Amino acid sequence: MIAQSSATVESQIAMHIESRTGIAVMTKLQHVFADFIQSQVKGDLSAYLSRLMTTSYTDVEWQQIIHALTIGETYFMREKAHFDMLRNIILPPIITKRRESGNLYLNIWSAGCASGEEAYSLAILLHELLPDMARWHIHLLGTDLNGRSLALARDGVYREWAFRQMDSTFKSAYFDAHPDGWRIKPFLAGRVSFRHANVLEAMPSPQFDVIVCRNVLLYFSHANAQKAEMIFHEALAPTGVLILGHAEMMRQRALWTIYPQNDTAIYMKGAPPNPLATDTPEKPPTRLLLQSVYEQAVNAIQTEQHSQAEALIRELLHAEPHNAGGHLLLAVVYANQQKSTDAHFHLDLALDYNPLLADAHYMRAMLHWEAGQMTQSEESLRATLYSQRNHPLASWMMGDYQHKIGADARAVHHWQNAQRAIKPLLPECPICVVSPMLAGQLGDILAEKLKNAL
């Protein structure tokens, strides 16, 4: 019997992970998977594959790889447009109909709930919409594959960063002070249940009035995304609503009635009387024109013409409110003006629309670095390198961070990665849109650092 090569077995492992979880490992997260296999999997790869094939995704080895392959970045009331739609458009007619019938119930599913902020945000929204909430039968379910995230969700304790879009009144109304941050109040915690679940597995009844699944299908293959959409469709009540992330698109549009609303869209099962009708939108500018505006804005930033850059970016975002690159550029403008709160706000939007936008993660890392928030800066640098393994500036700064904490061998590793990343670039070539630094300048910096370290 001929032994299989390591590469063949790794490919089989990746395919099995995709078949079980939906995550398109080899096309979306190949570098993360390769790093995991190299650093975490000990012993015979074939034996590892056999264990994965005979165990549940709740077991330790499955949880290790799920944790490595999933991003748990979230915060309270994330993406205001979606919560405004729920508050003002989606939920009121459902609530009115249930009151008229005397059948007071609501079923809502937060799929891919991570550490629970989205599910608890939904509970808070319902509390604000239902003054008689105690009379209602509320089934608010949060599901995720990541056991560590679910443990955090059940504990319900959050640090300040989870409240970055909210004011102190929000915290005092719905949370109690805790040694590790803020804990969700019991009357809200009791409204949410959390469980391990896979969006590729059919959900039991009840049928849901609303399903929120944001930035999960981004990591799926086309076929698995279609499968998940079918499961959502079957899990919804006859006039139920599905909310996806801004960067996600429905594959099987014929199954849904699509309503544009407040610069976003929601998907309703079937075609009931339209409570969400809107005027026909104006024809948007052509993609070529918008790309030209974007490039002019980048040039204005790199030549430090910040007022001109801001005007161009606002023109772009007026035409395309969900343009992640536009929000990133506006964050750069505000960061250059020392307006860190505004910069963070637009980075939140950029990452809502594209969670894998490496330059946005890097920009956030630099804002944390300048504020002396080194733990948060390291987390954002890791998110940058997760999104783009060979990001030169993130590799450079991660090297500086490792050197700062005394991990010189790791520092050298990251500096060398940065060197390799800029090797194909001409010295006068800008490295990325968020920095005026040229490849030759970074090359000189890295050469000096490595000379002193080696």
C-alpha cells in the first residue's frame, strides 16, 4: 500500500472540514489552515483525519480548528441600519398582527452569534419594543460552531470594546458592573438561549419570524451557501425575514422577495403584501466612474490633500453607502486629523461590509498602537495577517511588537516575512492605500532591524 503524501492528506482534511462546517478552507482560508496544520497538528496526519471523521464538531480537536478558522469580531448593535430596520420596519407589523390575534409570540434566530453580542442586542431591542414583554413567549436563539465563543455568550460578560458604538446610558440600563467588565442583566440573559449548531443542518421548529446571519456565508463555497440559504428558507415562517451581512449576496434570488431599504436589503420568504415598499432607486453611477473617484481619493490621501480626499470619498459613499474601501479611506482621513473616534466608527463600517479587509484591520491596529493599547493592537495585527498573510506593514509592526515584548525570534520571523512581501515591488511603489510609505523605505527599515537582530 502506497502512503499518501502530506499534501494529499491535508487536502482531504480541508475537504472534510468544508463538508462538515461549510467553511471553504482551501479557497477562503488556505493560509490560516496551513498555519494551523503546521503549528497545532502533532503526529500522523492520516490519524488526525480519521479522528475528525469519527468525532463530532463539539469534540476538542474539532473545536481547536473551528476556533482557528473563525473570526469572532462583533459588538453591540453592530450595523445600525439593520437594527433600525428591525425596530421601525420589520418587527412592528409582526407585533401588531400578533396582538390582534392574541397569540403573543416571536421566534428569532441569530445564526453565527459568536460571543453573543448580536443575540443580546436583539433581546434589548425586543425589550424596548414590547412594554409587556413578560406576557410574550419569546424564543430568541443564538447558535455558533465555536464552543469558546458560546461559553463567553452564556457568561454574558463584556469589556469596553464591545460597547464602542454605544453610550454609557446603554451600559447602565442593560448591564451590571463586573470585575471583568459588564454583565448582561438577568432579565435579558434569561430571554436568550445559546447552543452549538451548524447552519448546514436543518433547524427544528418553531419557524422563525426573523433570521439574522451576518458575515457567515462569506466563508462558504457557492454550493454550501446555497444549501444554507435553503435551510434558512425552510426555517422561516411563511412571511419571515432573513438579514445577511452587507458584503453577502443571495444566490437563489427566485426564492425570496428582496426589499431595498435604508441603503441595505432584506430578504422575505414568499411574496406577501408588501409592508416594506420603497420608491424605485435612482440609477447608480457606473462602476468605472466610482473606481475613478476611489483612485482620486487614494491619490489625495497619499499627497496629504485631506480636504479633497474627504470630498471625493463622500461622493463615493453617497453613490455606494456599502463601499468598504470608501469607509476605510474616510477612516484614514479622520486618523490623519487625530479624530480617532470617527476613524474607528468608519473602520467598524468597513469591516461590517468586508470582514476580511486587511488594510482596515491594520489601520485599527495602528490607532490602538498610537493610543498605547497594545493588547488590542496585537489582536488587530493578527486579524490583518489572518485576512492577508503577506501584509507587509502588519508583518513589520508585528515584528516590532514581538521585539517589544522580548520575543526576538518571532520578531525576526515577521520582519523577514515583510521583506519577502515587498520583494516584488519597485522601491518607489506605495505599499498600500492607508500609508504613504514606499516599498524602498520599508526595505531600508527592515534591513536595519534585521542587521541589528541577527
